[in-house]
Amino acid sequence: MQLALILSLVVLIFILAIVVVAFEDKRAAKREAQLRQARLARLGEVDPLAPHRLRIDN
């Protein structure tokens, strides 16, 4: 009984850590994309990755 409780707590902590890391990674990627876009805008360039981010609405 105690082993199951300890294992479930360890798994829960592990899952929470995965969620936090994934959230922070997504936030860092978004921040990097904004910085890249601002840097290119200052240079007067077009973002070469922008067409790949466009989605076609059907």
C-alpha cells in the first residue's frame, strides 16, 4: 500500500515536471520567434519561415 502511494506520487511529480518543461519550451520558442521577427523587421527583411506558418482555411 505504501509502495503504491510512493510510486504514484513519484509518477505524478514526473508528469508535472514534463508539463512544466513542455510549457517553458513552447514559451521560449515563441519568444525566440518574436525576436527573430523583430530583428528581420529592423533589417527590412521578410521572415523566410512565415509561409510555412500560414494555414489554409477550408
